[in-house]
Amino acid sequence: MGDPEVTDVSRRSRLANERTYLAWLRTGLAAIAVAVATGKIVPSVADVSELPFELLGGGFALLGLAVTSYGARRFGEVERALDEDSFAPLQPSVATALAAATCVLAVAALVLVFVR
């Protein structure tokens, strides 16, 4: 039987990867909820032009899809790295792209809220 300490570290690492994957999913679902609220609910309760809010909602939906799909990919990368006793760093380009997309959508939301 293997070293209990190594087994415990491996178990904790895999559980941490699972929690991180669930965080990616929660983030994706939150973006999709914002998409529905922005694209459908706001125009139905406010006296605003629908198209800009629908486009913004579509942007948030795409962000949700990107975060959710990348989270699934990332989960697999980390699992493979754990199998190989290796490390799978988060790619800075992906982190930057997701942050940039979020910032663009946030600025667009601010513009829609404050410029009518």
C-alpha cells in the first residue's frame, strides 16, 4: 500500500480541483443569469430600446459559455497533470482574455445604464 501522506495530498489536490471546477461552473451560470436579466428582463420592465440590452445580454451569454467550457477543459488538464505528478498552470492568455471580455461587457453595461 502507498504512503498515507502522499495519498492524502493527492486526495486533497483532486478535491481542490473539483471545487475549482465547480467555481468555474458557478461563474458561467452567473454570467448566463446576467445575460437573461440584461437581455430580457430589463427591456421588459424599463422603457428602453431592446436591441442594445439584447446585444449586451448576448455578450454575457457568450462569456458564460466561454467560462463554463474553459472550466471543463481546465478540470481535465489539472486531472491529467495530477495523474502525471506534474503541474498545469493557468494560461495567462486565457485569464487575460476572460478578464478583458468581462471588462468590455462591464463598460458596455455602464454606458447603457448611464447614457439613455
